[in-house]
Amino acid sequence: MLERIEKYHALIFDMDGTLIDTMPAHLHAWRSTAEHFNFPFSQQWLHSLGGMPSYKIAAEVNAKFGLNLDPKQVSRFKMAAFAAIEQPGELIACTLEVFEHFYGNKKLAVGTGSQRDSAIRLLTMSNLIDKLDAVVTATDVEHHKPNPDTFLAAAELIGVKPADCVVFEDTKLGLQAAHAAGMDCFLVEANELVFYPLEK
């Protein structure tokens, strides 16, 4: 698999669920938020929205359950609940191996649906921040995954054409965003990386 990645000039990693196993912590924070705001907690559904900023997920909650919650208020509560978790997640072995193998040889970036403060905190705690050439967060783009903007912004920051970048993701939303950006993609599936090339 490492040989297959050699041809790319840059690697762009999603963060939550791809580099760092934060999904259990995020879901725990969403469970607390659901209890606080009194809406149904659906773990599988919320997991499928991984990569979407929390205020947009709050809007999806309103649409799904016919509610009228303030998305910004819900988002603030959820982010505070997540920030309160002392150990938000371990590094994910299959992507960390790729990250470490190509560190120093290729441009490395993160393109995440997390807000900038949270992303920088997590990447710093995980000792990854100093190894990255760029970090693009939900705070930095207007149109989030499945739109391509996050990955296109990362490619622009590191000065590499989209076609020469490969993305690492863990959700279908992220895969759609990578392909929309004109990039091949690997998905984390059952602790392994599965290749999803862009259909030419």
C-alpha cells in the first residue's frame, strides 16, 4: 500500500476518526447534548455525519426531529462537553503508519470538520501539529464536507495540485468531498485503509 501512495506529492488527512480515534468522545459529548436539549440520541446516525461541523449537525437534528433548537447554542454545549473530556482519543495505527512513513518526504496536511480551536488542541495533544504543513478546519471554509472546499484549501496552502494529493478519511461525507476535489481517497474501514480512486 505504501508503494501506491509514493506517486502523490501530498497527503491530506481528516482528523476525527482518521488520524485520532475521537469518535467515541464526540458521541459521548453528543449523548450529553441530546440529554440536555431533550432530543433523541442516535449513535449510528450521528456517526454518519462525522466531518460535519457541530452547528450544522444541530441543524440536521432540527430537520430530522422537527425541532427548533438554536444550532449555535447546541454547538457551544456540545463543544464544551467534548473539550471537558481529558483523553479524547488514541492515534489510529493504520493512518499513523502512513503519516510517519512519509513525514519529511511529502507535504502533510489536515482537513477537518472540527472548529480550529478544537483541532489545534487535539493535534497538539497528539504531537502531530509540528509535523504538518497546513491545517484547514471548519472555521476556515464556508462550504464544508461533502463539498470539496476543505481539501482544495489544504492543497492550495501547501502548493500542490489537487490531482497530486491523496486524502485519508473515515466517512462517506469525506470520501465525497475528496472525490469532488478531484483527489483519490483511502477510507479507514475496520482499522485498515481501503483505496477509493477517483473515477476518471
